[in-house]
Amino acid sequence: MKSLALLHASQLVTLAGPKRPRVGAEMSELGIIRDGGILIRDGRIAIIGPRAEIEKKAAGAEIVDLGGRVVLPGFVDAHTHLVFAGNRIDDFERRARGETYEQIAKAGGGIWSTVEKTRAATEADLFAQAKKHAEWFLKCGTTTVEAKSGYGLTVEDELKILRVMRQLNRETPFEVVSTFLGAHAVPRDSPGEKYVDLVINEMLPRVAKEKLAEFCDVFCERGYFDVEQSRKILSAAKQLGLKLRGHVDQLTNSGGAKLMAELGAATADHLEKTDEQGIAALKNANVQPVLLPGSVYALGSTSYPRAREMIEAGLAVVLATDFNPGSSPTPSMPMVLSLACTQMKMSPPEAITASTINAAYSLNRDDIGSLEPGKAANVAIFDCEDYRELAYWFGFPQTHAVFVRGKQISF
Ligand SMILES: [Zn+2]
């Protein structure tokens, strides 16, 4: 592969720093290089620094003039439900008209409608739709996502979803880190305890044997999987070598954050209702909180998680979209940055750290999330001069170009 020199960035937001998730004041240190450049070789960052320095070393390289734009590492979205069939536009209209979740479910909507459509879809259909979703993410500047199964809820349908993720990794430049979320909802056609047994005894061993996921997740919530059931499922996953994430404390403060701390999970996600004891438990166990303001917004709620307290407690906060057809139909990390700053009072640099380097570490990836020599050349270029404009101007795309492992993505 030819080498490539990207020159004339108004701000190169490198996120260079210690090789671990950033906490406290470190979350505001972005390592910005003004009038910067990057030399890329074989898909990796060879040198990064002031433009004049890179220009001197760029002999023979293809030159790309960035025209004074902002350059960031590609966003890393550490919580998405990327693979599903159809959409929930009718639910969206019903909610807008004031109907409750129960009314919507009764009318044939809700998560179960997505499960039915996803079960009915062929693997090829699901792949085609997931590929479209992947293009949306790339257009927003996101180059890696974590993606969860959870709309199949049978052995074969869960495996089908995970295989679609593997195919995306193999056949597209988009990078997917797979999570098994068989315990997303209790299927209508199976009682709770029996379904928990199915997840533990049949689904998890297949997922592990076929190496279809790196992480296991559960929806720990009243009416879904309680703390005891969640502990059982996640403990079984851990024994099989999977790392853990969890949907916890979203609707009620039910001890989910403490459970994730007890199990040594990589992340505890949502946390809208987590209190100071939950925050302290996460801190003691070094669990990273993944905050999902897009779902709070799209559900018309104002119950945002306590981001400031978490940062002040020293937690390595992560921001993600929670992209899904029901509660957070957005692939846009810039939208999430806007929500983080306006609704959760995170500063723009904290929000950038949470959606890049901290997100990468939460996925156990040390070669993405910052622009440093040796890392993958996953680069997002935006039509603005100051990175804060990404969170400031909201509701329209500012993406100019995206490179994954040194190759420009066309869209
Ligand atoms: Zn989710």
C-alpha cells in the first residue's frame, strides 16, 4: 500500500496520552496539534505532527490537502444494536401522539415486533440492512462499533445475527466488535426461567464455540431479567471466556451497577437511575460507565445519567449512541456529543474523549481511538475549524471524509 500524507489540518485532535482509559482532568486533554499532518503507511499512522515536519518526510507519498479542517480519530461507538430487520416508525408516531408503551405493545409494536421481523428475515436480508446502517455510521465519522444481538431470542436467530456482524467485518471496511445479548427480552413464547436456561445451556456454549462474540450483555431490569438471573447468565458467560457488559439501572435503580462491579464487567451501560453508591461500586471495580443520552432524548425523557458525578468520581466515562429501532434511532455520534454537552453538562473535550479513546478501551482495543504512531489510520475529517463545532452546531452532518486503515471510504 502506498503511503499517504494528510496535510493542513486546522486541529489534529490526537488524544495522545497514557495507554489506558482517561479519567478526571485527563478527559479534557486532547493533545491538539494546530496546522497538523499525518503520514500513513500500510494502513497505520507512521508519523503525526506539525504540517511542516510531515511535509518534509512525505516524499513519494500521495498528498491529501485537508484545507484547514478538523481531524479526529474515527469515533468508536461502544453500544449499538446494529443488526435488526425493519423499523419502528409506527411506534414512533404512536408515541408522538401520546400513547403509552403498553398501548404500543398491544397494537403490535415494541421490541417484540422487531424480534418477529428479525426472525423472519434471511441472513442475506439482515446483512443488506446492516450494511446500510454501517454506511450511516461511517457518514457520521464512526469507524468502529460494538454491536449486540438480541432480536432473535432463539438459538438459531441469535447466531444468525452474530454471523451477520462477522460478515460485516469480513466484507466491509466497517469494524464491528460483537456482543451476545440473548438476554435482551423474555420471548413471549417462553417463560422466564426456561429462557434463562436456554441462554445458559444452549446459546452461550454455541456462541463461545463458534467464537461469534467477545462480550456478553444482559438487560437487567424489572420485567426483563432480574439481578439474580442476570448474575447467573453473566457468570456462565465469564466462565466461557467472554467479557461482560450490561444494560443496567435504566428504568429503575435495581442494583445493576453493583452487579456489574461484583462481576468485574468491562462496562455498565445506561445508568440513568444509578445513585452515588452505584457510582462508588463502579469506581472500586474499575468498571467503565457507558452513557446513552440518545435514548433518553428519543424517549422524550429528561432522566439523564449523572455524568458529572461519574467524572468527578474518577470513572472513565464512555458515550455511545445505543443505535436501535425503538428507543434510539440515531447512528450520529455528533448528536450524542451535543446531548452530552447540553443535557449532561460534559465539556466538549470530555465528550470527545468519551467517544474515542475511552470507548476503544472499553472494547479492549488499544490500536484505535487516538491518532498516535502505530495505531490504525482510522481518521474522520470534518468541515469545521474547531472540534467544539461538532457538538455546537447540531442536527446536520459536518463529515468531510473518513479513512479506515488508511483507505478513504466513499459515500
Ligand atoms: Zn442498548
